[in-house]
Amino acid sequence: MSGYLEGVLVLLAINIVYAYAAFLPIAAGQLNLGIAGFAVIGGYFSAFVSNQLAVSPLLAIPLGGAVAGLVGLAVAVPVLRTRGIYLALATFALGEMVRAGILNLEVVGGAAGYPVTAFIRLPTIALFTLGVVGLVWLLFSTRFGIAITAVHDDERVADLMGLNVRAFQVAAFTMGSAIAGIGGGLYAHHFSYIEAQYFSISLSISIVLYVLFGGTQSVLGPLLGATVFTLLPELLRGSAQWRYVIFAAILIVVMVVRPQGLVTGTQIRRLLGLRSEFDRKEQAT
Amino acid sequence: MLGSIYAIVGVALTLSIGVLKFLNFSIPGLFMIGGMTTWVLIRHGAPWPIAALSALAVGAAASLVVERFTWRWMRTAQEFVPLVSSMAFLILFENLAVAFWGSELQSVPQLFGTSDWRIANLVISIPQLVGLLCSVAMIWGLSAFLTRTRLGRGLRTIAEDSNTALLLGVDVNRIVPLVFVISGLFAALAGVLFALNYRQVHPFMGEALGLKGISAMVVGGMGNIWGAIVGGLIIGLAEAFSIRYFGADFVDISVYGLLLLILIVRPTGLFGDARTGARA
């Protein structure tokens, strides 16, 4: 496997992890614009642990994820008292603050970045990615997934049905933050180097775009979105400076033509020939 | 002075979120368009008032294009969709600018000589003063338009509830583009002021400023125009003070820390309306 191909695949795997980090809160009707912030927490924490305590990356990375999840929990509980866009803005503020904080933290190298001694290759990263995708998929085939979808579709009705709406939103958000932390840990340990500047708001925004582009209604959406977003700019490399222009134009057009994202649950069931009672009724009306 | 630019960008954002419940991410792009257009025209020898006016016109026109793709054709879509499209427009505008003019930092020529005005120890630069007066006049005009005119009333009805507004005979399809034009004008104005005062433009100049504009809007309370202005000044002051007392490295920590604190303690912002908070 050539170095270029491995590089692209590693990026793809990490982007898929990020996409699921953004997917979980979005599936519960909340927008996290601070994915990069949580990734940077997970990345630096796991790098610090594996550097200083000589812990294996296999342990350090989930640990970084756990720390990012805890921070997510600490933010989600107070901010989720309100609704709508406020959580998105708070996560955005948190992400930028974390980044600025780490730039001034000399113990992890400050603005110069932080070298990481341990190194992991594509197979390990792919394994982690599979784990994350599998976990989210499992989660969404349980009652939890149904509850999250209900909260997303109509908070009031979900509340009337006896679901603890806020608890589900906090849970989805916290898990998303933890997954983002894992993504950051993978990044740090593959590239042997982590710097806070890379984890900017632009990264957070593009991650959210993966999910909204791929579709927020099914677990396959983020996978597809992250794949298209990682590979399309690579394929458009031929046209150098115009590639992001073409890319943005494609995005705008797709949003006009297919605002619900590329794949939806109903569509997949239709393709597989599995029609639920609900779909049939919907078609009858 | 930077505070007043944040305030103007904040006004553009707050108008969009107050009326349309839509965080318009293309506004930082429009800010950049305002600044870059000013630079391009001045470089080609246009006098600065013409460059500034054309930049405003280009900003408003670009905002109308954004309206088509994020609002007109998307009214039935999910709430996140306009947000995505407006982010895509930001990427589009930035990279178009890179494709045409390269990604380097460009400097706008000094236009006003040494036009500083000294009162005792206070140094006031004339272009800054003129910029400040211009923006106060425009914001005052906007405020009067919203409260006094028939169109302004229609606009505020849409802000309350767009379906009811439609039922009451408000021409939503005519007023919504107007909101985009106004916010495009304000974003471009901020860009022009930035270009003329700081004499530097580049394709990605909108990002950092747009983020500060969002902070200004939230600190003041979303949907509240005067709140955005006070918020912009607070953010500007917070920056200046943290540079003075903690050093330049801590600017972002203190600005975004302030934003996070306000969101946790008083999510509707300093002057926010509790109802907007519940419905936004």
C-alpha cells in the first residue's frame, strides 16, 4: 500500500469517527459545533498519558475519549437547560477556548505543538473506527436509538410519552464528545505530532457538514458523508485551486435538491425491500 | 474601534437570527467580499467612496444569491439545512477569492495621510471616527426602519411567527430577501471599514471576525440590534483589557471564556428576550 493511499485511508477512518461524534447529538436534535475542541482534549490527554506514563496507545486513546466525554457532560448539563442554538454556540465557544488554552499550556509544548512517541498504523485505526461505528449502530438498534429519534422528531411528544428528554440529549451529547476525543487520540498517535491550531472551528464545521450531507436520519449517513467529503476533494485535486469552489457548489446544490441528506432510513428500507407498517401507511395517504 | 466592527457584523447576524431563526454563516464571507472588493477597486484606481459603495452593492447582491439557495428553496426543509448551505457559501466565497486573487495578505494603500486629530493626549484617527459615525447612522436608520415603517412592521411580524405573518397578508417572499439585503449591506460595510482602517485584506479575513461577531451577538442577546452593538463593544473591550493585563496570548481565552460564561449563566444574553430564547 502506497504512503499516499494509507494517508488518505487513515484520514478517512478518523473523519468517520469524527462524523459519528457529530451524529449522536444531531440525532437527538442538538448541534455540537465544538467537535474539534473535544478532539483536541482527547488528543492531548491521550498523548500526554502515553508519553509520560508509557501507557499503550490502545489504553490511552479510550482514556482521552473518556476525559473529553466528561468535559462534554460538564458543559451539556448547564447549557441544555435552554433550547435551540444555544448549545451549538456554547460548544463553539468551548472549542475555541480549549484551543486557545492549549496554545498557552507549556507542559504540552504550547504553540509549538506536542510530539507523540507512540505510533499506531492504519490497521489499529481501522479497528477503532469499526468499533465506534459498530457501537453507534448497536446503540441505534436498541430502545435508546428509538428514544433519541423520538426526541429529535418532537420533543414535546417524547416528553409526554414519558421519556426524560434532557437526559437523552445529555447522554447523546456526552457520548458524541467522548467519540470526538477518541478521534483526536487516533490523530495524535498516527501523525506522531499534535498541534492545537489544526483543531479549529473550520474543522468542527466540516465535521458537521459530513453528517448533514450524508443524512441525519440513519446510522449510515455519517459514514457516507465522511467518505464523500474525504475522497471528493482528493479526486478533484486535478483542478487545484478550484476544487474547493466546485466542492462548495456541489454541497449547495445537493442541499437544494436533497435537503434531508443523501441517505434516509425509509429509503434504505425501500432498497432492501423491507417496508415497515409506517411506510406503507405513509404511502397510502 | 475593532469593537464597532464586531458590533456591525453582530447586527447583520442578529437580524438574520432574530427574523429568520437562522444563523447565517455566509455573513463572514460577505464581510470578506466587502473588504476584498474595496481593495480590488482601489488597486485599479477607483476613488475610495466609489470603491466603498460598490463593495456594499456587491455584498448585498451576493447576499441575495445566498437567499435563493438557503431560504427561498428550502423553507420546508429541516432547520439545520439553511445553516449548512450558508456554511457552504462561506467556503465558496473564500475559495473563489483565493482562485481570483490568491491567498496572500493584501494591503490597501494609505488613503488619508496622517489625518490624526489630537485633543490633549487623546489621538483620534479621522477615518476611524468617520467609520464609527457612519455605522451609528446606519444602525440608527435600521432601528427606525424596523419600528416606524410598514415594511419594518411586517418584518417584525415574521420574527414573531412567519405563518401568522403570511395569514395576515405580509408578503413574506418580498420581505425575507430584504432581510438578506440589509444583513449583506451591514456585513459588507464592516468589511469596507476594516479594509480602510486596518489596510489589510485576505480571503479568510471573515472567519475570525465572524466568530467575534457571533460572540457579540450572543453576549448582547440574540435578535436584539442594540444588544449586538453593546455586545460588540464589550467583546472589543474584553480583548483590549486582556491584551493589556494578561498579554496577547490570552485574548481568545478571555473572549470565548466570557461567551461560555454568559451562555451558562444567562443564555439569552444581556439584553435578550426570554421568549426568543425559548423559541430560537
